[in-house]
Amino acid sequence: MKVFIAGPISSRPDTYRDDFAEAEDLLEAQGHVVFNPAELPQNESISQDQYLGITFAMIDACDAVYMLSGWKCSAGAKKEYEYARLSGKCISDEEEGEYNVG
């Protein structure tokens, strides 16, 4: 299964890469192909709307979305959640202890 990771990035500038990498390792260990937006370049010249265009395309290519803890406080992750929900994707939530996707 192809899985997109969604979670807070801009509010955790010092730790988000580690948080996403840990989730990526967990999901890959379960046999999933992981789409990790934390690997995208972070640059002030790229707007949040531009990032969302990229992450929505990543979600389109995936079967499921894995929501990291703290996503409910992230404007971008909330938009990704809503997009995934409206697209009919399987959604798992780390905060609710849902570590398996699909």
C-alpha cells in the first residue's frame, strides 16, 4: 500500500524531520511505500498553497494517509486530512494509537 504521512511541519522546525522519518520507518517495516513530505525542500519562496498542491498530488497517488500526533493543530495537515477524507482515502491517526494502515 502507498501511504502519505501528514503532520505538523512549520510549528516543529527542529523536530519534524525526525518525527516524519520515524513514521516512515514504521510504515516501511509494515511493507508500505511511503510518501514523506518532510523530504520536500523548505523555502520561504514556496507558499503554503504551493506545498499543498504538491502534497495533494502525493495524496492522490496514495491509498492511505497516516496522521502524525499534533496534526489537529496544523493548518496544512488539517487541509491534507480533509482532502484525503473527501478523496475516500484510508486514514490512520497516530494520536488514537492507530499504527496500522490498511
